[in-house]
Amino acid sequence: MATTQTLQMRFVTQAGSRVTISLDNPKDTLTEAEVTAAMDQIIAANVFTASGGDLVGKDSAQIIDRTVNVIYEA
């Protein structure tokens, strides 16, 4: 059994569409303040552009826990 965590940050683009940036293995101690501050820095740095244009706002952030149970493997 393998368990992984992923931090998913969703942003709003200029066109109003949503874009997700995912980071594997986030720190266990992440706080809402740290994540929202990081999202603000990503927006301010303007280093990502999506098909809907630049990232202009925050939509949501979540940590996804994923467990894989291998039943069969050749």
C-alpha cells in the first residue's frame, strides 16, 4: 500500500477559467496562511500563463491524500 499527498492550488485566469497547479509531498505543517501567501506570490510573479490568460486570482486550495492498494502486479 502506497500513500501520497498532493497540494492542489486552483487559480482564476483573466478569462474566468480555472487552472490547477499541483505539488507532490507538501509539508505536513502547511497552514492556510502559508498556502494563500504562496498563491499570492505566484499570481504577483506572473510566471504562469494558461489558455485563459494570466493567473489573476485564487479559487481554492486543498491537500489530496491518495492510497493505492495493489491487488495484482506481474
